[in-house]
Amino acid sequence: MLGLVSQIPALSLANNINEYTIKAAFIYNFARFTEWPDESKELRVCIYGKDPFGASIDKLNGKQSNGRIIKVIRTRSIEEVKSCHIAFLNIIPPERRLYARALRDIEGANVLTISDAEGVVGFGVMIGLKIDNDKVAFDVNHTVAKASEIEISAKLLRLAKVVN
């Protein structure tokens, strides 16, 4: 099970793989190594704001993750994000106050928040994707995830660059 996750950081942008194809694979693996308090048979992955993934995220539709069927949803409604399990927040411009407002609006909704804007883990986003030495890497705000009753596997936490 850990095999896929441990291989993903080795994927390099230098291999001519699209950045957001790699990030979509990361999101899939985040889903595999995360537990939510609900028992839904569907795992809703939402892209909030402008979609940087295109067709690469659509490949997750219908895949299974821990007995749940993944459904990808694109939305500009923070209200709809509240019903998601995972939300990739693409807030433009990536200002702290805009993230703070979005996170406040979904607080208590058990949503694993992810973004690739710089410094987002410090804003309260749970997982911050970044480019490190031409590879996609990630930081985790485990404190915020636990407060939202989201359990991120220790296996996944060990692969993070920074965990706080």
C-alpha cells in the first residue's frame, strides 16, 4: 500500500510529467492514507476556484479509496465545499485573508484542505503541496487536521517535508 506513495515523490518535473498530473496522484494517495469520521460510500474531491488540473484529476472519478468511490467536483461555492471530503483550494490571489475566510466558512466540516499556494500550511490549510528540487513535495498541518477529526496515516506523515 505504501509503495505508490513512496514512489510519487520520486516523480520529477524533469521527467516531463505535468505538474498537476503529479499533484492529482498525490491527492489520490492522500485519500488512501486518510480517514474521515463519516461512513459515506462516496469520497468527494472538490476543486474550489479555478481548476489547474484539467483532465488529470478526472482520472480519479470512479476509483476506489478505502471502500469509497471517488467523485471529482469543480465548484466556486464554499457552501458546496462543506460537503466534500477533500478540497483543493485554488484561491487567486493566494492571500492569507482569503484563505482564512474560506477555512472559517468550512470549519467543522471534516474537509481535508489542500493547496499549492506558498505558505498555506501556515494559513491553516492541512496539506500544502510545493515544488522542492524539481519534485512535488508536501507539508502537513497535522494540528488542524486532528482538530477537524481527520486522521492522516503516520505512513503519510513520514513522507511530509514538514509536519506541525
